[in-house]
Amino acid sequence: MFTRQEIINILNNESENERIFSLADKIRRENVGDAVHLRGLIEFSNICKSNCKYCGLRNQNTNIDRYRILKDEILDYAKHAVDMGYKTLVLQSGEDSYYSTDRMVEIIKEIKKLDVALTLSIGERSFEDYRAFKTAGVDRYLIRIETTDRELYKKLHPNMDYDNRLRCLKDLKTLGYEVGTGCLVGLPDQTMESLADDILFFKEINADMVGIGPFIPHPDTPLKDAQTGSFTLALKVMALTRILLPDINIPATTAMETLNPNGRILALQSGANVVMPNVTTTEYRSKYEIYPNKICINENPDKCHNCISAKINSIGRTIATNYGFSHNKG
């Protein structure tokens, strides 16, 4: 719908905001409907081998209280989430080598017995690992590109390889996953041009889900003194993603609400159709600190579910009762 230059112009033009938000909301309604998909998030380990310069879970952060949730407790969270009505669960962690292919396959198979769709977000793995997870029953995989600017990616991700990140996304597509990716908005040295390229990248790879959030500096990272990303700009990148990819799933991210107390509702009114409430209990929530001041860290899973459901109903939207598989027609 928009050329690269048109996207750049829109990103630079504040007077375009309301038009873009309204258009994205209209396109969302026409293509994926008014139902909002709730996906129960289980953050099962904050141990990570990587050192991404923006992330509080980075390996070199010695101020974090590390934890690892084992199989039986993960399954308890999963069962409780299903009892609350969740039709999709999201297993997310740092890049923790303890969770070998065999361990993950065991967990996946048990969760799939609960009759849910399952998303995995555990980082870069081999083609063989991805195939094993798919065979065990994983439906979706989320691996954010964060930025498509190669130089910026290299600067922010020590000892990581941009081409390997692309390889992961390609492998997941080849294996038939619904593929989720996304970006951070407001990273140091990020340009409007690179954000436009991010949006076009989502279109190019035909992503099924795209998560977009503002950059929030963490005090225990090398970017601790960087400027916080703009909520409005993140919302606009998300809205443009909806306009270019009309029938994909787009979450209203928690980071949006960390910067704006009404952030997730505004996102749902600007193109989003998914919310991912945390279903782990408070003893772990504050420790999964990718960025600081995360919302809802002192709320139990039931309260979170009831709270977001009430907010969704308050804007005339409904809670989806199906598995929320992608409408993406390519």
C-alpha cells in the first residue's frame, strides 16, 4: 500500500498519526475482526547465554536473580492457564542451554495434551531443533529481528550473526510454523529509514505475527543512559505494519503500557488484535526483567486475566474463543 519513501514520510509526520491509527483499526476490523486473542505467557527461564546490549537478561548482568522453572511446574502453569480459558500458550525464555531438544520436546508433548495452540520463543536453534519442536506439536515460533539495520544489529548483539537470525526465520517458514518476529522502536542510532525497512521486511518474509514495542533502557545494561523510545512512534510502526500486512496477528505489547497507562488499549484501537497476559506467578515475574518497570509484576495470573478482559470489553471488543491461528493468506 505504501512505498518505502511514503512510509518514511509518514513516520516523520506527526500530523499523519490519527489518520494512520484510524486506518489501521479499520483494516484490522475488516480482516481479523473484533475478537482479541488472549495468549498465556509462561516465562520459564531468565538465564541467557547472549549479551544483547538492551536486554536486562543479558549474560553479563550480575545484578539479576536468575531462575529456571522445571517441567512439572511449567505444566502446572499451563494447566491453570487452560482452566482460565486460554486457547494459546506461549513458552518464552532466555537462550538457556539447560533446555535441550529432548527436554523441550517432553514439555511440548505434555502441553499439547491440554488441547491448546503452542508458541515457542526460546531464541536461535538449529534446523534439527526446530524440526523436532514442530514434530512434537509447536504451532508458532517467535523470534524478533529487533532491527534490520545490519550495522545497528551488529552493534547491539555482540557475538551474534544477523545472517543466522535470518536463517532461523527461513528455517521456521520452511518447516511450516506460523512465524512471529518484530522490532524495537527508538534504539540508539536507529533511523526512520531503518524502521521503514523493518516494516517492509515483515512484509517480505510474510510474517504471521509481528510484535512491536518501544525501547526502554535497562539500568544494568550498556544502554542504561540512552533515551527511551517514543510510545507514539512505536504505535505508528505497529499501525503501518497492520496496513501493509492486513490479516496477520499483532500483539498489544506490555512495553506499550509500561510507557503509557492506557498503552495496550490504544494499541488495540490502532491495529492490534492479540494480548499476552503473564500466567506465571509473582515470584518469577519481577525477575524476567528484559526492561525495567514492567507492569503487573505483583498481580497473580487470575487478576491479570480478569483485568485485561474487562479492558477489552470496555472498548466494545470481545475475547476470542478459538485458537487464533493466522489469517495470513500470503
